[in-house]
Amino acid sequence: MSKAVVKILSTIITGAELAGKVGDVAKQVVPAPSADLKDKHRWVQCTVKNETQFDLLLEDTYFDSGRYWTAPGGFSGFAQMVFSCCNGDNTVLTGVSGGCAFRISLDDQNYYDISLGWTNPELGAFKAGVVQSAKGVDGYNAATPVGAALTSDVVFQGKDKDGNPAKFRINVSAAPGQETLYVVKQILVA
């Protein structure tokens, strides 16, 4: 991995405060898919758990097949967002496959882009993926039956609340299934 360091202006949450907030997000219950969604021929519900202090801004979406049932949007740090997709109306023997890209807003000048992908095709496996990109199609293309994970190749550095240097990497995981789970983490490094 690269040793590149990107300095950001944000005050970095560390220690017990970070652990507590991450724990709160991890404990949030994922809502059950609605009965109306489950009535669709093919569907997927995606949950994004943002275990970072940074906002995730929706940048791009892509569909190979299907449509949103409940569309994604941007959301704040230490929160979760749920969106869902299904086969298109009046389609025959189609599934749902696509991707969406989010920008992790580190400060007013620095960001890290991720693209998340999912599939529930008519034929084939559930897939999920994540890749560093600002294009939804790239997340779709990265989706695999075993899921994926990535860690930023750069280290981001700010200061903690006491003015000490605080460094971290961004880690994102993607677990496939009809209820797909993505987890975005802020991993402190020495």
C-alpha cells in the first residue's frame, strides 16, 4: 500500500468517542423489506452503514436492469441508509442489477469516492461489490458472488480534538444477498 498522506481540515473523532459512535451505528436495526417490495419478481434491499464521521453524498446511479423501489440519497456520518430496487414494471423474466456512487466528504476540499454494486438477476447469483469510483456502473461491474472489500490506498490526516495528529484510512465492505449490506469504516492508523 502507498504511504501517501492527504491532509484534511476536519477534526478527527478518536478513541472511546469513535468506538461508541461506531457501536451505535452497528447496533441499528435494518428494517424488514416491505411486503409490497417482496411481492416483486426480483428485488434487493441495500443497507449502507456509515461508521465514519463524514457525510456520504450520492453522486451517480446506474441500472443494468430494474429500477429503484426506494431510491438512495445522501446521508450523514454515523448513520445508516436503506434503499431498495426491483425488476422493472411490465418486464418479463428480468432481474435487478445496478450500482450507485457516493462521495465521502472529508472536508470542503477533500473527498473519497466509492461505488457500490448489487445484482439479483433472473439467472445467476446475488452479487455485491465496491470499488473506488464516482460512477455507479463501476460498482455494478465490480460485484461478485462473494462480495468485496477495499481500503483506501492513501492515509487521511487531520487533528483530534486536542490538536494531535490523527490518521485514518477508509474501509468499505460489501456482502451480497437479497438484503445486501455495505459498511463504510473510518479505521485509525498509527
